Amino acid sequence: EMQLVESGGGLVQPGGSLRLTCVASGFPFNSYWMGWVRQAPGKGLEWVANINQDESDKDSIGSVRGRFTISRDNAKNSLYLQMISLRDDDTAVYYCVRERRFTHGADLLFDFWGHGTLVTVSS
Amino acid sequence: ESVLTQSPGTLSLSPGERATLSCRASQSVSNDFLAWYQQKPGQAPRLLIYEAAIRATGIPDRFSGSGSGTDFTLTISRLEPEDFAVYFCQEYGSSRGTFGPGTKVDVK
């Protein structure tokens, strides 16, 4: 059975840091692009960052660039999101996602999601 | 960057009825790279449809997608109790994976 299990969320003050972890199982982790999508309370979904199979290609939305770093450890089937300089508007549930590229150019399609971890930025 | 608009915001229907959800893009969607996701309260989203009309693995055939260009539709032919949820459309590929605001399908 495929699983993506996130951890590392919690309450942090503005300007603080957190590191999210996602552990994958049930599929060949090192064969897929992976990423993070977030959902602010009562709001819609927003792609945050993604990374290719060997970490040679990464991308993220402008609002987190320079503050969030995505990485992975294929030996541990794990995906990470290091977040620094956190702001109130980073408050959200962060989902670990598997990206599926059925066709050339069809990036940012997410065919499997974890259950999410809540990050709350508040003083 | 394209903006996705979904309508209606809420759709109130009874089990067994047909649901028709709309997603409109501000710019033409390249290659029909339009997906639909279902999200139930407290759960992660689930991919239903990609490339506008292809059902994802394990998705029942009462779910169908159609459309091209800027106008897309998700149809649920007969609502089952487990189908009451929020549905998001998403443009993937060239548009930074933009999601629509969602349509909530609730019980009338």
C-alpha cells in the first residue's frame, strides 16, 4: 500500500524555523519527482516546491524562495522541507505529494498525497 | 499566469442526482492539462481526472471530465453518499500548478 507520512509541523513564532519530513513507502521513491503543496485554513491549495529524482532540479514559488529549501534522501525514502524566516501567511497544512508526469511538459500534476502536517506561525 | 474560476461555489444536491461542476481559465489551457481533485473534510485531496478527461487509477466511471481551451466540466452522473466533498480544478504544466478555489457539493 502506498503511503506518504508527514511530520515536523507545529507552532512557531514569526521568524522561526521548522523542518518538515515526509516518509514514503509502497512505491519506488527514487523514480518520482516529489513536492509540497500547502493549504491555509479554510483556503485553497497552493503548490510550494518540487524536486526531481536526483536533486539536480528544484523549483519553488516566489514567496518562499530564499526561505524554504526542498531536499530528499532516497536511501531513506524521505522528502524534506526546511523552512526559515517563517511568516504568518505560511500558516497552513503542508501536504507531501508525488508528482506524475504522464506527458512531456505535464509537470505539477499530483497523483498521490499524504495526510498533511499543520504549521502554525503565530506569536 | 492563468487564474481558474470555479462555479458554483456550492452545489446542493441529493444522492442519486447528477452534479455538473464548472472550471473556467483566464487563458487557454495548454494541451488540456487540467486536473480535478476531490477533498473530503480532514482528508488529503485525491486525483480524479487529468488531461481534462482521463480518469485516474481506481476512480469510478460515474466521474467524467470534459472540455478544452478555457472551459472545463466535471460531471458526477449519480451522486453517491461518499461523493459529497469539495472539488478543485488545477491547471498543471506551464502555469505553476494553479488551483481553482473549489466547489463544495453538499447534501440538499
